[in-house]
Amino acid sequence: MKKESLIAVVLGLIFGFVFAIFIVLGLSQNKVEKENILVSEKKSVTFSPTKKLNLELLTIDKPKNNLIVSKNQITIEGSVSKDSLVVIQSPIKDLVFQNKDKKFKVDFPLALGENVIKIVVYPKFSNIKIQEKTLFIYYLPNEI
Amino acid sequence: MIFKKILPSIFFFIFLVFLINFIAFGQEKNSTSSSEKEVEILKEKIAIKVAELRQENNQAFSGNIINLSENLIEIKDKDDKKILINLDPTLTKYYRIKNNQKKEINFSDLEKNDYIVVSGIITDKGVNANLIFVDERYLVDFGRLIEINKEGYWLKINTLTNENIIIDIETNTKQWLLNIKNLELEKIGFSKIKEGDMINFVAKDSKNESDHFSAQKIIVIPQEYFLK
């Protein structure tokens, strides 16, 4: 083989090799970009909830725990999630109702002496935890 | 003649003296009644203030008597905390509550393990008791029904704190079931209660010989309510 022909073959091989590397690199970069787009799309689907749950913890605004009163009735005021089932129980009275609004306000009778009043909230959705609070109210008419 | 001329002047003078006396008396009476009113208002204000201060400082404590001596009681409350109650022989009054009525009793009527409600003022050395009521202690709780014993008429309930409590259903236990359609409470019998239902109950807070609590009343929330 002539010297010129040999140089032409070597140069052709070098050009071909460089061209092949460019093509391979370009393809792999496209693939990574596509995968990144897919992952970000998946992430956006996972972290954007379509429905927001309005959860309200059981809070009792009135009366304060361990209160001494001189009347045989109190008003219990508080708030819970909408449509929860509320059970208020003491040794002398039971109240069961479904609250339509967040706030609730009920009159509750008291017995002479110590009154243990348990307030239990069963949420509308069964996957949400049941909540409860206990009030100790003292009806001591001689005291005040 | 002179007497006739002087007579109207004398009458006028006497009248004047009476008038002055009358005015002076009236003024004195007015000033007395207004000062009495002020005293009454002051008394009322003091009474209201004293009542307010008593209300602010008074606190209620309850627990079972663990020690009893002449001027001192020691109680253990629901959290097993010991509280010293200082008694004043002239001030402290004692009552027993039964059937929502109170009856005055003496210090000598108190016994160890009695459940008492004390109202008084808290100090560094304990509570200075004004009133002591011997009362009944109740357990008001709820949980999921995990076992029914139809022979022994008892229910095992798993509470929110993961404690298992057994309650006896007595002949006088009031049993209510929530109607899930209209949310009204309906009277039921023992056979209507199912494992998995939620039970809200009131029982006397002392165990019987079977180591069970005796239920006063129960409210059953059927498991179907939560499947809606």
C-alpha cells in the first residue's frame, strides 16, 4: 500500500471514531433529560393533592377544667371538625349529636359535688383518630 | 293694749323658732340617711370583693383518704398525687352527698379510703379546707368492644390508652344504642351489642369481687356508623 493511502485510511478511522463518540454522547444526554422530565412529572403528581381535608382538633373554650360553680348547669362551648359525631357523657346526662358547623354550644346539667364530663369526638372519616377530653367541674352551691 | 300689740310678735317669734328647728332637724335626718346609704354601699362593695377574692383563690381537689389525723387529712388524687388537707375545727364544714342531696356530718364520720371533694385555699403546706364533701367516684370512659361474655354478662373494652377494662352489665344498667339513621338513642338489650362496636360508659370507680367495674350506663355506637 502506498504511504498516502495509509494516511487517508488512518485519518478516516480517526474521524469516524470521533463522529461515533459525538453521536453516542448526544443520545445518552437526551435519554437522561427525558428521564429527568418523567421523574419531575411523577413528583408533581405525587405532591399536589387534589382535595384538601379541613381537620379541626377538639378544643373546649368553656368551661375551664376544675371549675367551681354555684349553679346546677353549665354551658359547654368548643369546636371540632364539621359533621363529627360528638358524645358528651357524665353520670347524670348523655348527649349525642352531629355538629353541622365547627363550633358547638350546649347546656349541660350538673350533679351536686364532682362532675366528670367526658367529651368524645368520632370524626366523619374513619381513618382519622378519635379525640377526647375530660372535664372535672365542681357544683358546690355553698361555696360562692 | 301693749300686750295686744306685742302678742302677734311673740307668736311670730315662736313660729320662727319652730321653723328653724324643723329645718335643722330635716337637714340632720337627710345627712344621717345619706351617710347610712354610703355605709351600705361600702358594705356591699366589700362583700362583692371578698366573694371575688374567695372565688379566685378557692380551688377544688378530690381523692381518696389515705391518712386521717385530728387536724390533717392526706388524700391521693386520680393521678396518684398526694395532697395534704389542713383542717380548721372552727371553720371547716363536712357534708355527705347522696342522691344529689347533701347532709352535714362531723369529722368523726370520715373514714380511710372515703372519696372526698375539698374546696379551699392552696398554701405552701397544703390546702386549707373550707368545705369537705364525701362523694362517689365515677369512671367515665370509652373504647372498642373486644370481647363479650354472654354467660357472665360482661364486656371487655379496649380504651384509647390501650388499657383493657371489663364492665359488668347489671340488671339496672341503662343500655342505649345509637340509631345511625336518625342519630337518636334507643334502649336495647345485651344481645344487640356486637364485638367491634364503640362503647361509652359510666361506672362506679371501684372494682367488685370479680375485679370488674359495675356499669351504670352504656352508649353503643355501632360499627356500621363508621362504614357509612
